[in-house]
Amino acid sequence: MFKYFMPDEVFETVYDIDFNAYKEKKIRGIIFDIDNTLVSYKQEKPTEKVKILMEKLKNNGFVICFVSNNKKSRVDIFNEEFKFFSFPKAGKPGIKYIKKALEVMNLPKENVMLVGDQLFTDVAAAKRVNITAVLVKPIEPVETLFFKFKRVMEKPFLKRYYRRLDKKNAKKI
């Protein structure tokens, strides 16, 4: 069970990820969650910092796709400027739209990573299709009871992750 909730790496933010190191590991495609990974839930459109990151990744040869559990209108507004592949209402940790993302990206799964902020949706979906799973700290705490419960439930898994990587000086979030 733990294997489905164990990220391959954990970072404070998407800006702390060394995408060049992943490129050296043959990663060519990146599936991003949007909410609380790239922008807060309240931010409809990408920030300048996100725009710069996406442009840099695109220019570096990465294929980018957004897979979000949020509704189509929210994902469309966010993706309006980028025109990347996108799948709203994905139902993560379900894998239907992760598989569709792999299809449209036209890349083998060993060359794709998923970046998200939740163990039980993003990491679990990535692990279920056997792609690299990168976890980032949520941008903003969500105050609903459901999300508070999920964050509490994530703690034992994150503790296990850090114990496993203690010798590698993993950065705690």
C-alpha cells in the first residue's frame, strides 16, 4: 500500500525542481496538477512566474500537459495562454486521464513525470501508471474539513519518505 503514496522526490515548490536533472534521466514529458501546485485555488490565471517556467520548459523540449480534478472552465482559463494538452475533472487517483495524457504526449511512461501537491490524488495516480511522481508543498492551505483530513492522513506517508531518504538529505516540506 505504501508504494502508491510514496513520491520519488519532494520539493518545496515547482521552482525548486531541477528539471535539467530530470531531462538527463530521459524525462521528456511533464504532467502538472494546477491547483495548489502551480497556483493557489484562488488564482484563475497563471502568474508571471508560472508563465516563465512553462516557457522555459517548453523551450527546453519538454511536452507539458495539465491533468486536474477541477472543472473544465477553470482548467481552460488557466491553459488559455499555453494551449497545452489538458484534462479537467480527471478523478485522480483514477488513471484514465493520466493514460490519456500519456497517449497525447506520445511518450513512453518511463519518460514522463507528474508534479502535484497531494499524495492521495497526484502521487497515487502517477504510481498506479508507473511514472515518476514528484510532490511539492501545497501553495496555500485549504481550509475545508476534507482537505484538512487528507493532509493529516498524508503525514505518516511523508514521515516514511523522509526516513527512507534521510541519508540523501531530503528537503523537508
